[in-house]
Amino acid sequence: MQKSYSVGPKTFLLDQAKAAIQAKDYKTARALLSQAEAAAPTNPQLILEKDVARLSFYRGLVEWRDG
């Protein structure tokens, strides 16, 4: 399994957002997802499709759970 830290800051933010969602801390999750979205254009690495999917999935999950 690949460690998130080695892939870049966006993946690390997504991992933190996942942990916040699991802890039902939706305010923090929403902030982390916004940070990840803001970091995407300046990221020197290409954003992997799975990370784009995770971002969308987590954003939808937060909206569904928290409204």
C-alpha cells in the first residue's frame, strides 16, 4: 500500500478529510476538501483520477451527512 505522504500534499489533505468524516467532524472535513481543491492547480504533479474521485465523493458525503 502506498503511503499518502509520498504522493503530495493534496492526497494528505484527502486522507485528513476522510479521518474528519469518519469522526463526524464535517466542518473540518469541508475545510480540508476546500484546501485540497485550492492546491490542485498549483500542484507540480498530475492529480490522479482516483484522487479526483475521492475529492468528489468526500464532498458529496459531507453534504449528504451535514447538509
